[in-house]
Amino acid sequence: MHGIHIAGELIAKAREQGKVRKAFIELGKLANISKADLSRQMKNLAGFNFVIEEEEAKVRCGCGYEGKPKITERQHDIVLFECPLCGEKPEVLNGDEIVLKSVEVE
């Protein structure tokens, strides 16, 4: 149900622009849905072409590290990650969002 909801929101937002030919979506590596799951739901629901580009995540940790997190577990709707240097939970700077970047309309 989670993936259906996310895909539905993206589709509705795209259709606000008119009759959609193609949508471009940016999916952060720390977003709460995988690229495969989002792609599957979009194929089932959209009725138009789409491109999903993954965005690398960037974090900042209290130990001074700033860069890519270490992903320790990825499940259907959850991503667990830590600082690759100290193992603590860092602050997410980017890469945890799902964004409709642009829409091509007829």
C-alpha cells in the first residue's frame, strides 16, 4: 500500500500539468521506497512514460564525517544507515526525498 500511495501522489502531481507524456522523478538513495518498488507501482498506475533517477545521499556526523552514509539494511519501506567512520546515526543533508523534477505534456 505504501508504494501505491507514493506513486499515486506523483501521478496526481504530474497530471496537474496537463496530459502527461513523460515524467522525470528523482529518488534519493535514503528514500523510504526502492527504485524497483516505485518503478513497479508507476508502471501499474501511471499510463504514461517516466524516468526515475537515483540521487546519492549525503550525511553529516558529529564525528566530523561528511559524505555518503553506510546503508546497513534496506527493506520494503525502510532504510537503515550509519556513519561509515564511527557507526553513529548521522544527520541527512540530502538524498532522502522523492521529487517530481519535470513533466513533458502534450
